[in-house]
Amino acid sequence: MKNFNSKTSRAWAEIDLTALLANADVLRARLPSGCEIMAVVKADAYGHGAQTVAAHLSRYGVRAFAVATVAEGVALRQSGLLGKILVMSGTPPGDAPLLEEYNLTQLVADGYHARALDRTGRRLRVHIAIDTGMHRLGIEPPSLAEIESVYACENLTVEGMGTHLAVPDSLLPGDVEFTNKQCEKFTQLTDILRRKGFDTGKLHIQSSYGVLNYPGLKCDYARAGIALYGALDKQCLSAAAETVPVLSLRARVAQVRTIDAGESVSYGRTFTASRPMRIATVSIGYADGVPRQMSGGECLVLGRRAPVVGRICMDMLMLDVTEIGEVQPDDIVTLIGRDGGEAIACAEFAARCGTITHEVLSRLGPRLPRVYLAAD
């Protein structure tokens, strides 16, 4: 989406590209020599705007990117992005021509998927997904014959393989043990394959929490997503430095009214005033990606916290601004981000919605303009 002017918008997401690069520096500093960041820009770069984010990171020296779908990869290529683009979700054989035409690398989930792509006759680059315990996608390490069958595909060139850690965000002893076993399984498998004469190519294990809690893994890529955007759900205890938020979510006050004790607000009359109150209606709602479950949360107005009252609507929500000075129409409301001395982190916002930061960011609606705060 174009770089709209926030002065004319009812609601918008601000993207601080300087913070994005600062986070990339934090992550790079934790990786061993030879390990590069693979920036995860699926789901429109977690709501930050995939084309702008990827282009900015590319100019900064990032040369590998990960997306979920062929369509996401094609859009990046059409925007002019160079470098490796890894498609991490299953791609049906019918889309194999797009993989070839746009030079996308496909993560193959198993031998069946590989053979289906091979039968299309398209010359494709692939990575092999290895299941070391996540049990979502991939070939389990004992299945050497199935892995070798991927190498045997005439039209596929294996250029790497990766696995996905299930609990890298947890430093509980049992979870650390589980993660270490996943890493051991992956390393043992790649060692066996190399001894048998197979080129395992570029290897990757870590996602964001893996980078922060297990930075010393000797891989070629580290798939960084949520940490790159500075929206971690919990503090990584082993992290030497914190990432900083990239996205702020803001909207405008549409109207301010006074209601009497006993009057209700919004659908279902779930909130009734116990005293005279000033209510500000804000121009953002669940169609913009603010979960309806956020009712009962808080926003920032004039640098102070204001509670959400009543049910969140499709396009609007209401705040109790009784104790916050002279709130006026067009005043800016911050749902995620900083206003004066107060801040609401994405993790706090997500917790009030009963979810995680990944879901909050990836569900921010397409009608929200993205306003970029650093020069292109």
C-alpha cells in the first residue's frame, strides 16, 4: 500500500523502518559467522507491508526471504526484489510454472509432494522440510529412503533443508531439552546424508526465538520473523539486547459525547455507566483488525490510558475519557505504540485480546494505510 499521509487518515499503522534495521542488527550480532538472516515476510510482513519491508532489508544487505505462498513470492518478484525467496507452505503442482518463472525456491514437505512437483516437468529449486518433533510438516529423520527419493527427482534441485523448533521461546528445562534434541536430530541427519554423498545445501533451524535463545547453532540461515518486527510475546531471558517495536497502530477520535448514569454504550448494552461519563468514539474496529475480544482493554489518548467501553464495532470503538482533559474530535488515539510517557506494547495488546502478537499483526486489515517513517 502507498505511503499515505496520516494527517488525512481515519486510522493507520505507522512503520518505523529505522527500528526494523536496528532489530536486524540485534539479530545479526547474535549469529555465528556465516549465518545469514532469512527475513520472514509472509502475511504482508506480519502486517508491516511486505514489499516495502523486503525492499528496505534488501538495500540493507539481506539476501534471503521467506513467504508462505507462491502468490506472496510472485508479488515480491514483481516488485523487483532479488535474492532467494523460500516458499514455506505446500504449493500444488498446478502452480509449479510460477515457481519456475519467478525463480522461487519451494520447501517440499515429503516425497509425495516432491514427486508431484517433479512430474510437472518444471525445473525447480527446493529445500527439504525435516520433521524433528514439531509434527506439522516434513520428513522424519529415520525416513532416509523418502529423503533420498527427493534427491532422485529428475527436475528438482535440492539446495537446502530446514526444520522448525516447537518451543524455542521457552527456557523451562524440559523445553530446552526438547529443543536440543530437535537440533541433534537435524544435525545427525545432515551428517548421515553428507557421508552418503548428498549435498545438503543451505541449512536452517532457528526462527525468531531460536535466534535469541539458541544463537550459536551453526546454520546457513536463521529465519527471523516476529523478532525482526520487535513484537516478541515474552522476554527471551538469554537475549543480550532487546528488539524495538516497528509498528504503531493509531486512529482518530470521531466524536465526543456525555452520557448520564444508567445509559449504555454500544451493541448489546454490555456496558452501563455508573456515573456521568464522557465517551469518545474512535474510528477503528474489527474490520481493521482490532479483535472484538479487546473490549475491556485500553488505548492512549493525550498520553493517558483510557478504557474501552462497550463492544467493539466493525468500524469503531468507544473509550471512557472522563478523566482525560479536553479530548476533541481528530485527536489521535494509540492502540499499539507510544504516546508521551505511556506505551502499549503489542504483547500487552495481544494479551488483552487473548491471543499472540503474530495473530494481532497479521490480521491488521488492508484498509489501514501503512505510513512509513523512514525515507526510502
